[in-house]
Amino acid sequence: YCHLGGYLPLTTMPLYEMLCLAKPALARPNLVRMMQRAGEVVFSNGGVITDIFSYGEQHLAYDIRKPFEKYAKAHIWQMNFMMQPASLKALDEELRLNQDVLRWVVLKRPAINYSLEQLLKEAEAAQDSKEQTTAAS
């Protein structure tokens, strides 16, 4: 059963990895809001987020130039998710319209197609082993 209010589809969705560079002067609440909006696009298109990482503000190998702006640093964050390929346009649209995004790339992870059922089974197995370890202590 899925949190979206229905049973999980039997189709498999490819796993994607998105790396995003945001403006360095961006306040933390705005950065969190950016991540939330990207996640909402994934969820609203029937996708599932598997991981989100923030690497903080990093020096870039080269400057990113925008009209009348130049950036030597950026907030770097990563989101791993499963989503139907046809829905990627919505995510690209969200990031393209966001003025605080400097660059982004979405990579399809090759040869890893998880069904949602398989992902839930793995999560339940991990939770069960964690509970058994805690009970044994």
C-alpha cells in the first residue's frame, strides 16, 4: 500500500540521481524550500525519493557565469529518486524556472530498476533486522 492513497503499481521505475548547484548567498530556509519543491514534483508525478544529501557550500572547479553575475562557490545538493521517465520534464521545468538554481544534472542509474514493492520489502527487512538487533541487546 502506498502513502499516496492506493496500491502500488506493478510497473518498475528507473532510479535517477540529480545533482544541483544553488547560489551560495541563498539562506538555509530558501535552500530547504528549493529541495522541498523538487521533492513535491517527484511525489506529485508518482515518484519516490530514496535519498537526499546536502554537501554544503563548496568551491567550484571553475566559475559559473550568469548575466552580470559570477559564482566561484555554490550550495551543492543531491536527490536520488525513482520516477517515470515521462515525468522528468516537470522536474526540469521546476529547476529551470527557479532563479536560485545555477546548474543541475539528472542521471539515470544504469541497470537498476526497482519496483516499489521490491523497495518496500527491502525497507521492511532492514527494519526487522534492526528491531532484532535492538531486542538482542
